[in-house]
Amino acid sequence: MIAFDKPSGLLIAPDRWDKTRENLMGLVHEKLGHGVANVHRLDADTSGVVLCAKNKAALDFLSGQFQSKTAGKKYLALCVMLPPERAMKLAAPAVARTPSGGLPEAFVIDLALGQDESNPGRMRVFRKRGGKPSATEFRALECFGKYTLFECRPLTGRTHQIRVHLAAAGAPVLNDPFYGDPGESLLLSSLKRGYKGRADEKPLISRLALHASELTVRHPLTREPVTIRAEMPGEFEVALKYLRKFPPGARRGGR
């Protein structure tokens, strides 16, 4: 096995339309040869752990764990909590809000997902018929007013699964161009009173705020569990640093 900490913005495989775009497996094959194959994928804008196999036997063994849903996956997502009335307009909420208007500390979203026929390349929820079974476990780690840091554990592996499920709960991932709030931006000036910065202030985090932080599989040779972790990216750290320093009514998970 060999694992990589993929940066946000880097494709896993060659782009269908633009073969000149840089991609992780192209770089891997250039350095390590074509015998190395990726076991799973991440969205281009999602950062974090990508696992590869060095030979066919390892690939078959590892891929089987993803197909049987025994590979353990953990993501971190910094999300925007939409007001209840706005969440209702975007989509019927998949999770009941608490009396304070937030989400429960821990919850599961079990909603079928499939291609959005009206928006090629995007996914949507199927509440009655259609789509494929999809389930994700969520736990709120830290709450900062309208921003919440979630731990996400997908139980299935559908395209854009975490992003669509969070959007369906009225808590889209920050900076999600497909399923998020296009007018939302995390700025220091919106957190710090009396902020005196530049007129051309940049967001604290400008990338999709979703990171594949941990992956657990059984090793192809020893058959023992192995957990691979990718540290939180710098932009995530900066955003959380200021949210913790200037918290708009912050509270910890585990309340």
C-alpha cells in the first residue's frame, strides 16, 4: 500500500474533457510506474487521504473492503448552518432541528442519491423512488454560531455523498460551489469587532471545506487494521483558529 495526502483542487484521475490537467495518478505513475493503482477516489476539491495499491493482489483485497463497506472513512467538514426558513426553501430538511434552530449533536442521514438530470455532473436526493441507498453518520465537534465543524462517516460511497447529505440537512459545506450558499464567505471582519483590514480582504478559507482525515483498512499482508491519517490543511487550521478566538456564541460538542 501507499497513501497520499491529496491537496484540494487536484484531480485523482485524468479529466474527461481536458487531458492536460494535472492529476494525482498521473504524478504517481510518473514517479512510481503504472503498477500503482488508486483504490478509491475523492472529489477534486476535497483534500486528504487517498489510498493506492502497489500490485494487483493488494488492489483486489483493498477494493473488496470498499465494496463490502468495511473500510472506515472519516471526514471533517466546516459547514454553514442555514436559518430554518432558508433551509426549508432550499430542500425539505433531512434532519429535524432542535428547539434552538440547530442540528442534533449526532445524527444519521439515510437518503438515496442519484444523478441530477437537470444539472449534469451533480447529484440530488431521491426521497421516494430512484437513486441508490446512501447513508452518512454525522457528529458536531464544535459549534460557532452559524458555523459548525462536523465529523462525517460515510457508510456508503456515492459521488458527492457527504456534500449532498449536509445540504439536505440545511448545513451545506462552506464554499461548496454545487450545493452550498453562493453568497456565504468566512471573513475575519465578520468575526472580529473593530476589524481594520484591507478593502480587498480575502476569505479565511477559500477552498471547499471538506477534508478526508482518516481511513482504516485491513492490511493486504497482515490482515490487521491499519489507520492512515492526514493532518488538517493549513486553511482549515487558520479558519478554526479565528473562529475559536472570536467565537460568535461558540460551544463545544458533547453538551
